Amino acid sequence: MKVHDVAIIGAGITGAALARELSRYRLSLLLLEKEAEPAFGVSKSNSGIVHAGTQNPPGSLKARLCAEGNRLISGPLSEELGLDFIRCGQLIAAFGPGDLPRLENIKAEGEAMGVEGLEIVDRAWLDANEPNLSREATAALHCPTAGMISPYRFVHALVENAVGNGVVLRELSPVTAISRGADGVFSLTAGGGNYKARSVVNAAGLYADDIARMAGLPPYPIRPRKGEEYLLDRKREHIANRIIFPLPSGKSKGILVIKTSDGNPMIGPTAHDTADREDLSTTDEGLDEVLEGARRLMPSVNKSDIIAYFAGLRPAAGDDFIVRHEEAVPGFFSAAGIQSPGLTAAPAIALMLKGLLAERGLRLEPKEDFRPLRERTVHLFKVPLPRTRELIEEDPAYGDIVCRCELVSAREVRDAIKRGARTLDGIKFRTRAQAGRCHGGFCTTRLMKIMQEELGLSAAEITKRGPGSEIIKDERK
């Protein structure tokens, strides 16, 4: 059996970033994902904020890796992978003179981490730059280096580039057993297959404690923290020009008004600990909490603006990330408790893990044929009309609109399938088809037809997000 140099468990943002970083070198790499596609776990519910590097405990891994990750995302990474990173900036709003000392403290901590451009702005600045902000907001900390990105497409770009550079991806492969032989080589059972690796990286999100236990370690103290968020209609795209934060609480950054890279604003999230790792339900109480918090920042937010309700679970593990080599099990590395700002920090976490692996003997010999570039995907909802006309002339399939709400063409859907989409959610996360106000009421049957044509599936084999979520019940079974 082939022995991989490194096996990475989890193809969310952390595992994807590490896989892509290690694919620069002459290594045999394995990426195991329990879901049908990458980004279907914790990463799918991320707000998509690229944090500036403020609001993290001073001296923590979160603080250092967030600030570094922001610089990496806004630097060559976005250009190389064709990412839709938009540096819109953020504001942390103060509601009276009593809040100013806290703003000053956040500013000082951010500057100590190297966050650039931090400035406390007054009401006159807010009137000129954020006219919809509550009149009760008296000042704010402006963080211009913050931005927004599609969390799903970030993961997909990393994985796609990693696989293009030789990483072996195995989906629908939950790890069920890990053992370490006398020769130091790990044996893993995953998705009915057996694999071997000299090093293992645990980036399993909500299930990192289960993976640690399989490896013979005491489980990490993973405590799922549920966050409910609500997506607004695209017509409210310009309700805010930046991402708007309140002053943070002890547990979270609070209820936000979030610009997204795709146009639809979001409001949320809540932050409540739960024992159920599968509970993605939304609640009346959560909606009320989010609306109250959002209206405190933007009074014009209305319940009728909401077009989608969803919840995500953050793998909280104390106050900081767990990124380390586990001395009790040599060759086993942890990337656990990666909650906010984990999306921003992921490229920096990958560099840190690469360094830890090298310290424990992983030979990093650069590939001469490493291909860092990934062609930027086309999204008609972002393309100017003259360019759209050119695209349609090049390929009429760009003029065949499948999803009217989000202006997604048949060509974009087929491209998404060629890039790895195997489910309706996989297409949705890559293209936004089904993400509009009708939630696929118009386009789902057409998407299924294209999937049948491209993948050779029967209608009964098409799923929303993998086995158990079939759209059509095959009663013959």
C-alpha cells in the first residue's frame, strides 16, 4: 500500500489551505473529506468576512494568524487563485462617550499586531460615508483592510488548485479508525478504504475531538457554538458600504450587518453553545435577537428583506486556536478549534503547520512544475453588460439563463460540474444558482437535467448535498 507523506483530515478552509500550500513541494498528499464535497462542513456557514485583525485576545494565535492571514489573502493568493476578495473595510460602532475607551483599546491592540490604517472616525464622517447607520452611533473604529470573500469559492479554489498539483482528494470518506505502527506510519480507515501516511493533520472541525480520540489523544474540548444568520434581498445591497460591527461581547463579535462578495447583505450571527453537532435549525428567538441587534446598527432593516434563514456551528475549543504537534503521538498534528476568524487565518495556519511538519522531519523540496495559477471563474451577475455580450458571442450557453434570480447561465453550471460539483449544493455554492429569493423553484429541474447530461446520473441519483438527500425518491428500492 502506498504511504503518503501527509494525510489531512477535513477539506474545509483549514485543510484546503494546508493541502494547497503543501502541494508546492514534492510530496505525496492525501486529503480526506467526510462530506460529498469540500466546504460542506463548518466552512459552508461562514460569513465570508476577511477580518482586519482586531478584536482578538492580545498575544493569541487568533490575533497573530488573523493579521497575517489578512495580508496573505489580500496579497498574491487572491490573484493566483482568481478569488473574489473585495476590500470594503469595516466599522466597529460606538454608542456614546462611554464606548470610546474600548474603541481606543481595540485600536491599540490592532496596531500592535501590525493592522494598518486604523482610525477612530466621528459622526460627521459616518454621515458622509455610512448614511444608513443609526443616528445613535456617535463614533466608530474604521478598519480599512477588512474585506469580504465567498467562503465556499475560497475553499473550492484552494482544493481545485491543490488537486491540480497532485493532491489526492477522497470525498465521502469519514475517518473511522487511526493507528500508528511501530515504524511510525499511520494507518487510516476512511469511507471503506485503507490509507497509510507518515504524518496526519487533524483539521476535522466539529469532529476534531473524535479524530483525536481515535489517534489515542485526550479529546479536545470541542463545544459547538451555534450562529443563526439571515440573508437579505439583493435590493438591500447598498444598505451599508462596509461591514458593520457593534463593540464585541465576551463570547462573540456581536450581531453584524455584513456585506457579502455576492451582493446580498446578511445580518447575524447569534452565538449560543449547544451539545448537538448536527443542529442547523433556525428559531424564532434567534430571528428576534438578530433583528434587534441589526436594527440597532441599521434601523431600516426589515423582516420582509430576509430571503433565507440558516445556521452554522463553530467548533469552539476554549479561547484560542489549537495548532500544534502532538508530542504524545509523534507525527500527529492538530488544527482544531478553528472558529472565527478561522477563514481569515487559514492561509497563515497553513504556513504554521508547514513549519511544524518541517521541524518534525518533513522534507520540503519545491516542485519545479508547481502551478500556482487558477483561472478565474465567470459569474454573469458580476460581469458588465458589454463583456456579457462578448461572452455570449464566444459561447451562446452564456445567454441560456438557468437561474433568473441570480443570473446564472448554463455555461456556468456546466463549468461548475467540470470543476468538481457533484450535488445541487455544490452547484449552488460555486455559481449561486438556487440562492435567490425563489430558492431554486424555477431552476432546480433544469439544473438536474444538466447534471444528468454532464455526470450520467439518473434523476433519482441526484442529491442536494450527498447520500440521504436525494431529490426524487426511487420507490423501486
